[in-house]
Amino acid sequence: MNFLSDTTAPAHPDLLAAMGAANDGFAPSYGADPVSARVRDRLKDLFETDLDVLFTVSGTASNALALSVLAEPDSMILCHDEAHIQRDERGAPEFFTGGAKLLPLHGAHAKIAPDALVRALSEWPGDFVHATPPQVLSISQLNESGGAYTLDELDALIGPAKEAGLLIHMDGARFSNALAALGCSPAEMSWKRGVDALCLGATKNGALAAEAVILFPPAMDRFARLQARQKRAGHMLPKMRYVAVQFDAWLKDGLWLELARAANASGRRLADGLATLPGCDLAHPCDGNEVFIRLSPEVAERLQALGAGFYAWPDGSARFVASWCTTDAEIDAVLKAAKG
């Protein structure tokens, strides 16, 4: 039973079947195929707006490419100190932007505190020649502590950022989990809040390898540059239909949200069960499919003996990640072993 990450989970059978069907015959390359066009139209319907989409195979590639057309080399990207672009991408955003500076901000449970953002905007003016001007605000949804920003919390950050002239990037590696948790529409959680570029991830929620950079109307004029950066970086796949078709099957009939709801429910059940044990308490609220919990030494030893895979988080908690295919039997076994 593996709770190390949702990236360790298998791909959903429907997506694998779709890839097999796409393997019949020939198709134009580099994203000029009919499947890619169909997914673009599907996304326009889902997000209720015009948009451009570029497919990639990793979240790091999506984030770095998106930021490379939002931030100038001598500008600054504001993000949480725990953000994936800050902690887990080996300087890819700085590399792809040609030197843009990341400014980490603080806030409880990996959520940027509005006062920290306002203070940073005042301390780093955009019109002072000696200072690095803030140009982008990056928000992770879900964030790195498994939390979902509510729509009001997004407004509290995006409002001041927009007033200061910043563009908004959303790292949506677990966008579907956040969407399922909040129960709002894709539009309400993205461009209607002021998001300019969304990195929409499917890999953590049933795909084999499928990510997308979505540019909404205010940023669509940057799409040609985005494609050029993708090509120059070696991330433009010749047979792009195999990535696009994963999105086609993932989005069809609401499968993406069905899988996200299942993963979230498993995460919540696991969190509730573990938090009742003596000496164990949640380190962060469980809004989606990630559980961060401080385990007593006895419980940790029992779970390790069971062979339950989880990750020792730097803050001293244990991270368990449920996936679309986590079963009740697996959670029952973990809770039974934890109780001893």
C-alpha cells in the first residue's frame, strides 16, 4: 500500500485505452492533430472562455515554460516559501526565465498571507531602478501542505497583485482536487479570479504523463513565445496527440472530477482515522488528497512494519497521499495497524 505520492499510482484504464485508440494511423505532429484541437475546444467549454493550451509531460516543464513568458529576466516572481517552484524544481523557473528572481513569502499551512504579499509589494517598488520589480504572483492550488485557497482567499491575494500590475500564475498540479474540494467551477477558480496562466495537471490524477499550460485571454498574445520556448527547450513532443488524448479521456464526462473526489474522500477518511489516535495530530488541514500528520513513534513503527509507504516531511510530519485508486481496504489496513 503506497501513500508516498499520487505520482506513484497507475494510470486510469480509460486514458490508456484512449492512447491505444490514438495509435491507429497517422496524424499531424507537434500539436496540429485533431485530438489536440478537440481538447482545446473542450477546455474552452469547461472554462467558459477563449484560451490557448500547450501540452507538456511534467509539471516542472509547465511551470517553467509558463513563467518564462510571464516574467522578464530582470523581474521578480512572488510565491510561498513552500511552493513547488521554490523548493522542488532545481532552479528551473530561474533558468527558463533567464534569471527572474523568486521571492518566497510566508503564511500558515503553505498559504501566502495577504499582509506578507502587501508588505512585499511595498518593499519592492516596480519603478525603482535599484530594485527588482515584482512582475508575477504564483499561487499553488492545491498548495504544498494540501490546502485549498478558498475563492475569497484567492481574491485577497490576486486583488492587490493586480492593482500592482502583476500577472497571475497558478500551479494547478492538483487543480482538480482543489476544484472538487471547493465545489466551484473551473472558471470561478481561475480566470474569473484574475489568473492569467494556469498549469493544469492530470498526471497526479489518473494520467500517464499529461500536463497543460493554459493561457487565458489577457495572456493569449504570449502563446507564440510559449511555443517557441517549448521548442527551444526540447519539450515540444513530435507525437503530441498521445498527451492530448489523455486529456481528452480525462475530461470526458467529468472523469477528472470523479477521480479527484475519490482521492479527496480517501484522504479525508485517512486523516480522520489517524487523527483520533493517541499522540497523533494533523499538521495541516486536509482539504484534498494529502494528509500531513504528526505520528507518535509507536504508530510510525507499526505502519513501517506493515509496509505502508509514506513520506517523512521536513516539518517533522508524515505525508500520506491518496490517489484516484486508493481503496477502502488499504485505508482500513493502515488504520488497523496504526491502532495496534
